[in-house]
Amino acid sequence: PLALSAALLHIAGHGLAKSAAFCASGRLLQLTGTSRTGRVRGLIAQVPWLGGASGLAVAALPGLPPFSLFASELGIARA
């Protein structure tokens, strides 16, 4: 039961983080007109919510500790 719960949490957390990252990158493309990461400058100063959302999504996807992906991976390892 723990492994199943952790796997479902992992699927939900990954889906949420990846969809947030894709939506933020699409909005970033609309605002800047470029898809090249190196050409984007001063994002947090221009659009703070977009910079924060992008940063949180990028931090959540590798499974850093305060996010659900970390908890789900830990739960899977414990199970």
C-alpha cells in the first residue's frame, strides 16, 4: 500500500511540475519572443510570478526535498 500511494503521489507531482514548467516556458516565449534561454534576461524583475513559477518548477522536477517528488521517491524506497 505504501508503494502504491507513493507511486500515485509521484505521478501526480510529476504531472503538476511538468505542466507548470511547460506553461511557464510557453508564457516566457510569448513575452520575450525567443526560445533561447541565454537571451532571457531580468525575468524576475520584469514578471516576478513567472520567474518564481519557473524556478519552482525547475526545482521540483529533479525531486528536491521540499517537493512531492522527493517524498514520493522516499516512500517508494522505503516500501
